[in-house]
Amino acid sequence: MSFFFCPIRSGSSGNALFVQAGKTRVLVDAGLSGKMVEQALSGINVSPDSLVAILLTHEHSDHVKGAGVLSRRYHLPVYATEGTWEAMQGKPGNDGIALPNRRVFAADSDFYIGDMAVSPFSIPHDAADPVGFSFYCAGRKLCVATDLGHIASGWMGAIADADLLLLESNHDPDLLACNQRYPARLKQRIMGKRGHLSNGDCAKALSKLVSRGVRHVILGHMSGETNTPELARKTVCDALSLEGIQPDVDIKVDLAYRDRMGMLYSLQG
């Protein structure tokens, strides 16, 4: 049974991820316009009509703003925690999600959608009840972990042994400190314990995850203001090398992008 993953967009300006397990196709987050999602899916020969659900990590607009449009247009169930549903009330992204299409799950409680098993886990972010996801199919494990304020044992344990991992590498601390467009309060939020994982902290997490079986990572959820894909990868790879971990030998390091499609990955069971 085939397992596919494609980061349609991953960044501070919008997030949408495609996951397919067997015949089951879902989106994780819909922080883009419906039209952008449709166009992106067509690029990997996926019809939006073939989707069966949207899963939301949390209520921030860069993760949900297209959810209502897509749910209404394609009659898609939308899965979110109770806290996320409550926080979405009256906000963009919630409009158009009919009551019968609203699904509620709890962090740390597994459930199934078609051919895929879904295991949500709590993450430290400044949202109502945010989660990451582990997906299982045919003995393989795919994990999505972004919007992580700090390294914590809970989410680290949840993503251990992932065959493929999308992990946040959001910002470079020096670029963030020097950014004159961001007010001090925003900088403090990003660097806070419920903000976003820096390139350096991403590398620290990966240095531990390699010993726990992770062999392939996609760096994602990058800031367009305080990071670049090249800088994120260099920072992570240099830090791993200092720990005696050889990038692309001990762990393959790929990139997801905020402004274009990432690769289409296939995990064979």
C-alpha cells in the first residue's frame, strides 16, 4: 500500500500539506486560498474531489483560512480539537464549514480516516489546543511537527522513529533580532516558549531524533522575513556535523517552501 506526502506550502505565510495513505487522501491545514490549493493539487495530478478530509493543527489563519471554502466546495469533513473549534468561531476559515462536516478529536487520542491511522499529539504553541500529527499506513510513519515553541519530551517522543518528518525550522535568531519591521512584542512571541522553533533548536532536536530512528527530515514552516531555505539547511547541517552526524548519510535533509511546492514523497509499505 502506497503512502504519499507533499508539502504544498509550509511557512509563515500559509500552510497546506497533502497526505495519501492507500486510497485515502487528506489535507493537513488549509492556510491558502481555495484556488491556490486546487492549482497546487493539479500539479501532482490530484483532484480536490478525491480528498476525504481536512485536518487542522490549530486556528491561526496561516493554517485555516481556506478550510471553509474547500469544505463547502467539496463537502469535506474538517477535523480539529474542541479548543481549535472554539477559537475559530467568527474567524476567517470557519465560514462555510457545515455542522455535519465538523469533526472533533482530542490530542493523544488516535483515530482512523479510511486507510490511515492518525495520532495527534500536543505541541507548545500560543494557540487554543494545537497539535501535530503522526500518520501510519502499511507499517510506515509520517510526522508533521511545526509551530513548536521549544523542545519538549512530549512531541519529541511522538515523532521518534518517523520514516519521514516535517519539522519546523522557522527563523534565524540573529536575523530576527535585527529585523526592523517586527516590533519587540512580536519578536518576543516568536522566540518564546510557545512561539516557533529556530534553526538552531531544530538542529538540537534532530541530533536527538537521529538516535531515535529518524532518518529523513523536511525542514519547514520557515519565515519569509527572518530565514531562508539555504540558511536553514546550512545551519542544521553544520550543527549536525559538529555532533558527528553526517547530513544526507545518517539523516537526509530536505526542504519545504513557503512560496512553492515541495517534493512529492513516496513511502512504500
